[in-house]
Amino acid sequence: MSEVVLTGVVKRYGPVAALDGVDLTVPAGELTAVLGPSGCGKTTLLRCLAGFERLDAGEIRLDGRTVAGGGRHVPAHRRRIAVVPQEGALFPHLSVAANVSYGLDRSARRGDRIDEVLALVGLAGYGDRMPHQLSGGQQQRVAVARALAPRPSLVLLDEPFSALDAGLRAGLRHDIRAALRADGATAVLVTHDQGEALSVADRVVVLRTGRVVQAGTPTAVYREPADQWVAGFVGEAVLLPATADAGRAATPLGTLPLTGAAPDGPVTVLVRPEQVRLVPTGPGAVTATVLRHDFHGHDALVALRLADGTRITARVWAEREPVPLGAEVAVEVDGAARAWPAAPIDAAEHDVRQAAPTLTR
């Protein structure tokens, strides 16, 4: 297991800084997910870690040794880093066992390491099969086994589940996470899938325009986003104009308690859709009109319009009967909201709105 430390990492392509002073620590034995929209620098970060790109500034240290920076650039083949690409990229003329053993020396090939890693990824007994005899998910498992086989210092996963269908992807990513943990591997997962990052990673790093805007546990990033942009990018968000006073905020959804230190005066508050409850109508209740009902199996998202025109989203359990479109319902908020000083919407926030159409204000 190896700790990875990036300090002030800069990588430019002409006048564009793909990475602009990235500071990041990947703890040994953990899976860190790097999350961000297209063009934020995720792939460049992975390529710099792998040794495919030279840094323009900063330093990368792997298990205490400098592999990039300060005039030093250890080539990719000497870093003991394994990369799992978006598609398995197996050798079609080699068996599963031969693919897995490709990076091993002769003595390791004669041992039981091949059988060990195939068992870790759920493919015990598949060594004699050829890649064309495997499903897409099984091929990705072989790719992970091949990466783990030589016990690398770091495993880099470049959106390895993106080519798979949704049902297969969810199960496979948890199996792969279990295999990485069982082998004690340090890993970095690059993804644009918020659900994927939150569900499998020990730590989540959010990149925006080449900079780290937040890093922490999945729970912290989701519940305590650093700013409105992160709030809107990491999961669905209801962002509301409000006025804060002494730890409470007057909002279109009523007066809500605030978490943390919130400034008095005009603010923007965050409420997650699962905090918005549909309740029986009563005196003084905040009412809303149902605009849309999106069923997702285990739950549903209900788009609502408040009496003042504000649009919000509620997440309800699937067993609840769908509320008819156009019906009037009462809503309330369960728990506290998070607040930031009110600010105009900037271009980056606009990008989030385009990427996450359920975001409301």
C-alpha cells in the first residue's frame, strides 16, 4: 500500500492550464474518486499520475519517493502504477490467465497469484477462457485482475464502467471495490458519475477548471458542499433565495434552521430533495402544485411549483401512490439547510444547471 501526494501540480496545454495548482493526498489502501464535469482536468490528472505527461510545475510523490517534479520524471514503466482503461483492452489472442500474467515475472507466473486475483474479481476457474467468450463486465473484471496481479503501488481506474449498461455497472463497481480492498490496493477512480463516486469511494475529490474545490468523505461532500457549485454538481439540489438571521433562514419553504456558521442577511440555502416531504394539507402549510412525477423504481422525483412560482424537487419513496399532475399538496422540510452568502449565478454554476436538469432554485 502506498500513499500518493500531489503538491502544487500544474499541467498546461499551450495557454490552457488543465491542472492549476492541484494539492491532493491519496491515503494508502483507500479508493479516492476524482469527480468533475467534462474538461475539468480529471483525465490529465490520471495521465500525470501514470507518467504519461510531464508536469509544468509541482511535485508527485509515491510512497515517499518523488516520481515527478523538481526536474525529475520517472517514466511510466518504472512507477509500478497500473491503469484500467474505459474498455478492458485485453489481448484477444491470449487466454484470461495469460492476460492476467502479462505483467508478472516468470517466478510469479509459476505461483498462485493468477488464481488469487481471478478469485478476488469473481472469476475463479475462468483462466482458460478467451476474451471473446466473456461478457463486457467479465472482461473488465479481467482487466482489474491484470492490474492487481503485480501488486502495483497504485491502481488508476479511468471510468472503467462507463461502457457497461446501468444494471451491470452498479453490481460490478461494488465487486471491484471489494477486490481492491481485499488486496489492500491504493486506487484512484476517475469518473463523471456522481452516484458512482459517492457509493464506492473512501474519499471524493471534486475538480473544477483544473483545481480541487473540495475533498473529503462522500458523506461530507454531499452533506456539507463547499459552495453552491459543488452542491448542484454532487447530487440533486434545491437552491433557494432566503434571508438568514441568528441561525435560521426565511425561505419560500418556511423558516428553516441552518447548519454551521451562516451569515445574517441575504443567502442562498441548500435543501436536498429527500428533505422535502409531502404532508397532509393544514393551516399555515406551504402548498405546491405537482408538475412532474419521475419514477425510478426505488423512489421517485416529484417536481413542484410553490405558490410564489419557485420550483423545487421532492424525493419520495416508490411505494407512495403517485400524486396526480396538477394536484395541490403541502410540503415541509425535514432537517436543517446549508447556506452561503447570496451571489449572482456565474458561468460555472450555469454549466452545472445544464448538466443537472433537476437542479432548482
